[in-house]
Amino acid sequence: MAEPEVQPSALNIPNALTIGRLLLVPVFGYFLLVEDGQNEAYRYLAGLIFIVASITDWVDGYLARKMNVVTSFGKIADPIADKALTGVALLGLSILDDLAWWITVLILARELLVTVVRFAVISDGVIPASRGGKLKTVTQMIAIFLYLLPLTGFLVTVRTIVMGVALLLTVATGIDYCFRAIAVRRAAELRREAFDEPQSKD
């Protein structure tokens, strides 16, 4: 008899990084909003915290796979930490009138839609991250980082363009995710029909 597979402990370095990222979110939010966002030193510090937290997102995922310590806790906590960081950044920037509210609403609505769709088809299969989705995430993080900094002149135009690209990718990958979810659901239905068909002939 095969021995049951031993699940890795939730107490590991990748999960510690995820928890650290979650703990950084309120600290980041404080430095972004303190003094109504007018203190340039604090804005740069907020940008530094954001980029460090964003890097840990890549590092903890890489280490979890490299060390073979992917856990249920990590699968749940990691996206929560990501969405908390991004959500606080976008909401904070809109509160400070540095970013239009419709942009914040669009990005957060897309993330909510993808989360709902993911849970809707989770029993049928897992939708892997696409290259477009990864590019969206990177572009979005760069755009948010640029908006966190007290930039002037030409750099303001640059960050506007980067955010525009991020929005296009946000919408495009959101639509693509919905279509892929439909394909996963359809494939699962076909498998069930194929499995049930021989039984119906008995």
C-alpha cells in the first residue's frame, strides 16, 4: 500500500515572506496617506515599501516551488496579500486625487471578477496564469510605483502611458480569463458526459 503523501509544513520561508508582505500593507498605507501625501520623503518611502513588497511576491512563489513547500495556506494567503497591497495603493492614490477613481474601480472590479470566476470553476479545474496575466501584473505594479512617486515633467507623461498600457492589459486579460474559464467548464462537462455515457447503456 502506498504511503499517504506528506504535506509540507506551513511554517516555511515562502509563507513567512507572504505574512511579511501582509504586515507591510498597513505600513505602506500610512506612509502614502500621511500628511495628505504631500511629504515627498514619505512618498518615496511608500514607493520603496511597495516595490520591496512586490518583489517578495515573486521571491516567495519561486522559493515555494524550488523548495517544494507549496501549501494550502500559501495558496490562500499569497493572493490575499497581493490584492491587499494593490488595493491599498490604488485606493490611497485615488483618495489623494493622484489617480482617477474610474481607474481604481476598473482594476479592482477586474480582480474581483477573476476571483469570483476562479471559485466558480474551481471544481472543474485550475486556470493557469497566462503570459498576458503575468505581463499585466508587472506593468500594473510599475505603473502604480510610478504614481506613488512625486514625479514632475516628462515623467508624469511616462507614468500615464504605462498606466494606460496596464489598463488595456487589465481589460484584455480579464476577458481572456472569462473565456478560459468557460473552456474549463465545458471540458469538465464533456468529461462527465463521456464518463456517464457507458453507464447509461447498461
